[in-house]
Amino acid sequence: MSGFLLPVSAAFALAGLAFGAAYFALLRYSVERYTEGGSRLLIAVLALGRIAAAAAFFGVAVQFGPLPALSALLGLLLARLLALRAAARRLPA
């Protein structure tokens, strides 16, 4: 069992990083549309889609146990950190 757990947890950490990168890219896109006066329907659909995708992603991760689920969360949090750093670099000085 433990020989199976480590590779699965590592895979979920990488999947969480990839999912988080897509999640925060869509969040940035939504914020840009909102600040430009874009379609409220599109913004709402994107928000609901992000939430549904996160629920599905973590639902799958939980099926593999607590360690893969926490690894997926760690990957998502790492993606959040990277997205925040990238956003900070885009701010005017």
C-alpha cells in the first residue's frame, strides 16, 4: 500500500499545481473582464465553472485517500503563491 501511496501523492501534487495554474489564470481573466465592464453572465459562468472544477478535482483526490488530497491542496497552494508573485510583478512601482 505505501509503495502505491507516494507516487500517487506526487502525481496529485503536480496535478494540483497544474489545476491551480489554470484556476488562477481563469480568475485573473475574470477579474480583467469585470474591471473592463465585461459580461456579468460570462463572469458568473466562469466563477461557477471554477468552483465546480475544484469540487470535482478534490473529489477525485479524496477517493485516493487523505495524503493524495493534501498533496493536491499543496500543489494548488503553490500555484496560488506563484500567481500572486506574478501579479505583484505586474503592479506599477
